[in-house]
Amino acid sequence: MNTSRQPTRNLLVLILAPLLLLSMGAFPDIGCTGGGPAVRGSGNVVTEDRAVEGFHGVEVRNQGNLTITFGSEESLVIEAEDNLLEHLVAEVRNGVLYFDTVPSGTNIRTRKPIVYRLTAVSLNNLSTSSAGSITVPALEVDSLVVDISSAGSVEIESLIAHSLRACLSSAGNLRIEAGAVIDQIVSVSSAGKYDAENMSSERANLSLSSAGKATVLVNEYLEADISSVGNLYYSGEAELDVNTSSMGKAIRLDD
């Protein structure tokens, strides 16, 4: 039996094993987005002003945290690691301000959070995907559309509006702390969560599936379709039209 090549084989195993584990994702990074070329943050956080104008909606497509204030002039400040700034894009298309990475699909690996500080004149559309988040102060608008997917989240301090339409999927999370709307139409799927316990509405139409959860305050008419293990928590004096299937439940909060 020839054993002269055994030491060489052992050496190759020692060299290649860590590389194989790395290629299989044995050493994951915290704060990643995209599936393309990887760029790791330097750890040195800086700020940069960007010119933006003419938008009425925002969409966060990366892992950034967007904080919004309202004023008479639009402006944007980005706070991020210095070597990541060139890969962060904020551009207006068809009235929507998009936050994304360039080249498309770039795998951003942050050491420190990416923060967008935006001043807007008015907004009627909020959208986020991936792990992006949006924080909004008191908002008064005729109608508002909110679209949240993956682990995205939106938090609104107060909303005064005629109508609200919201779609939450996967682990999307929408919280409205106060306010009043006339109509709200909300769809929540998978592990999505909608919390509007202290925002009153006259009418509401809700669709909850999988493990979707919603909490609402409705005073005139509440229509809901609840399937799987979806849960609806409600208060107010609304007339109810609720359909449940599987283990879905509608639970009155003040019972």
C-alpha cells in the first residue's frame, strides 16, 4: 500500500476545508442586502447631502432606516459608512423617491446602520421591502397607500386621512399610533402585523391569512375575512361581517 501521498492529501484537506465552509456560508455577515458583489462597510460613518425634489412617495429597497420630517423644502441626508456611499442611490422616478443600491444587487455588508434623514413636503405612498424601515411623524393627507414586504416596517405617529390602503406580507409590520380615517382596506399575510388600535375609522375591510395579525378601532362597519391562524383584535361599535376559516379568530378587545 502506497502511503507516500498521505501527508500531501492531509495538507490539502486542511487548506481547502475552511474555504469550502466559507463558500457554504459558514461565516455569515450581519447586515447584508442583495445577492451580487459584496461590499463590506469600513466602520467609519460619515454624512452626505443629496439633492431630491418632486416626489410624493418613497420606496426603501435596501436595509436603510428612513426617518421622515415635513417642511417647505425637500432635502435628504444620508448617514453611512464612507466606502458604502457610492453604492447607495436615492433617485426620483415618476414621483417616487427610491432608495436602492448600485450596481443592482450589490451585497452591502454594514458594520453600522444606514440612516436616511428625509424632509418631504407631502407624501401619499410609503413602501419598503427587505429589512428597510420608515418612521413618519403626524401625517394629514387625502389618501395613503402603504406596501410592506419581507421584514420591512413602517411606523406612523398619527394619521388623518379619508382613506388608507395597506398591504403587508411576510413579516411586514405597520404601526399607526393615533389618528382617524374614514375608510381603511388592509391585507395582512404570513407573519405580517398591523397595529392601529388607537386610530379610529368609520369603516374597515380586512383580509388576514396565515399568521397575519391586525388590531383596529372601527365605529360603523367592519368586514373581515380571516383564514388559517390569522387573528383580528377589534374595538368600537361597528356592525360586524366576519368570515373565519381554519383557526382564524376575531376577538373583541374590551370583552
